[in-house]
Amino acid sequence: MKILVMVLVAMLFIAGCNSHQIQAIKTQPAPLIQTIKEQVQNQNTQNTVSGSLTLLDALKLALENNPQLSVFSLEVRAREAAALQASLWPNPEAEIEIENFAGSGPLSGFKSTETTISIGQLIELAGKRAKRTQLANLKAESASWNFESKKLEIYAQTVQFFNEVLIAQKEVALNNEILNLNQKFKEQVLFRIASGRISSAELARANVEVSRAKIALEQSKRRLQAARKRLAATWGATEASFDSVSGSLFILDSLPSFSQLYKALKNNPQLNRWDTEIKSKEVALKLASAGRIPDPVIRLGYRRLSEIDQQAIVAGIALPLPIFNRNQGAIEGARARLKQTALQKEAVYLQLQTELNSLYQELNAVHQAIQSLKKEILPQAQEAFQTISQGYKMGKFNFLEVLDARRSFFSARATYLQQLAEFQRLRTEIELLTGKSMTELN
């Protein structure tokens, strides 16, 4: 028995010395996410959702509390646990065998029994356990890249919803301004009717404009409430408890070149994930190739011979013969998966390039429209509106001319807000692809 114990200790020692170390996951967040983390650490951002909310406050809340991120984080932990499991040795097998008892003649009873207590251990050859552990580590790394991609998606979603709230607030303010202006204009109409300068029919037109302004204001308030709820949902809230958002719809004076954005595509975590997937398939092919080599089971034990009151050591080895199954199918399958993954990466990269090019062209068009509205259309519309409004008071212009000038001016302002919103949407989608802020590329 002492010998058996020593054998067992020796086998466990060998298994412990050969345990494969789990590698740390080496994924890095996209530069955009890293910048946000640094800004949160350096600035005093809100931990509660109240008062006026800045974009940085919203991003901090979303990146810390978004339920979807928790799901991806748990997937990473599960893959890490799977890597730990893959690194473990197979358990040894204990066997007790009793021979030559309860027979006939001299073999009756237990006087001639032979008792064997043995331990067997599967020995994995060709580095199977190391390859299996490496494969599990790469799967955990792939899950971590998915986690980083999700962070980038949550960033883009939060920025988009924040800008929608900001735009909706400005639309409410604009519609309030239009309503107040229409009500003041109605007072002017009443005054001119009382003085006999115009017909009372113009009062009905003025009332229609006031009613339209009230409807537009109510609709914009409803859009604002919906936008506030969408933003609050990014950090898992069902209601928006903040009062308002504060920020500016910053427009770049000049856009970065397409070549700069193209180079920044390498920061996309999805592309990095495909690099990990290719490594994973390479290791899977190596593991499948190693499967051609059979793994022996070594057995060592202690035997007690009762009839002569002696003991002995028994040893054995069992080795599968790779005659029919040499893991051919698994090897071919792993080789095909490797080729497939390489082609998938190329397809994804081409898709990202195409999408980036399309977004960049749209962004250029919107940027030019904003510049034209800001420098030409808005100033001219405002000047015409002010001139005709003043002329109306002096009787130089009629009601319809004032109405047309006012609608043109406020329509231009509404269009300007819409173009600002579209610019921010396109900019956010491009940053989602490149993983980097456009202000850093400019």
C-alpha cells in the first residue's frame, strides 16, 4: 500500500508540474472609448441622473450601467472559465480488481484471492492540452473583442440619442419663438383692423397661423419626451429624471480626408476580432492534426496474492491503434474553417470600407449644406423677414408677403437644425467604424 500511495503522489506531482498557464486577455479598448474613460477620470461627472446632463455624464452612465454591456461582460467571464477548464488534466482512474475467489476446490472462499488496486492516467501527447488551452484562450479573447465592440456601439447610441434630445430641445425653443411671434403678429393685425387699415378677414389667417404654431409646438414637445426616454434607456432607466441636456452641436470647420479615416479603420474592434478568429482557427487545425496521435493510458498498481501472502507491483499501458480513425475529417474541417474565416475577414473589411466611403460622401454633402445655410441662406432669409416685417408695420407689404417671409426664415432655421442633426448622426456612425473621434483626425 505504501508503494501505491507513493505512485499516486508521483502522478499527481507530474500533473501539477505540467499544468498549462492561462494567458491574460490582451484586448485594448478603441481609442475613442479610452479617451472617454480618461475624461471621466479627470472631470467631475455626475453619478446621479438629475439636473442638466452633459454628454460626458450620459456616456459615463451608459458605459457603466447599460444592461447589454453586462451580458457581454458575463460572456467574457464564461469564456475565461472555459479556458481554465480546458487547461486541466484529465482525472486519473482508480480500479480495484479481485480474482480467484468463491470458486471450487482450492479456489473456494478467499484464501487464493489476488487483489489488485491500480491507478490509470491518460497521457495527452502532441501538446493537445496546451493547444486546447490556447484555443480556449483565443475564444475568450474573441468574446472580449465583442465586448469592446459593444462598448463602441453603446457610445455611438448614447451620442446619437443625446444629440436627438439636444435637437428636440432646440426645436421646442424654435416653435415657442414662432408661436410668440405669431401671437404678436396677431396683435398687430387686430390693431390695423381697429384702425381701419386692413380687412377683418386677415384676422382669420392670423388665427390659423397661431393654431398651426401651437400644434407644431405640442408635436415637438412630444418628440422631446420620446428622445429623453431613449437616452435614459441607454443606462437602463425607464424614465428620464434629468431636466435637460446641455451641449453644443459642434461642426468641424473642415473634414478629415478619407485616407485618414481609412487608416483609422484598424481601430475597429470587429476587425481585431477577426484577427483573433483566424488565430483561433489556426490553433484548431493544429489541435485536429495532433488528434492523429493516440493518447496512451498508463496504469500502475499494487497486487496482493493471498495464497502465498506476497505482494507485487503491476504496470500496463493501453494505446489506441490509429488504423481506421486518424482524425481525417476533423483535420479537413478545421482546414476549411481556417480558409472560411480568412475570407470572412476580407469580406467584412471590404464592407466596412464601402460603408465608410458612403458615409463620408453623405457627410461631405451635409457639411456643404450646413455651410451654405449658415453663411448665405439664413442671413438672407433673416434680412428679408426683418425688412418685410418692418415694412408691414408701415403698410408697405401685405399679410401674405409677411407670412411668406416668415415661413421662409423659420423653414431655413428648421432645415439648419435638421442638417445639424444629420451631420451628428453621420459623424457618430463614422466614429463607430473607425473607433476614433473625428476631432482627433482633423
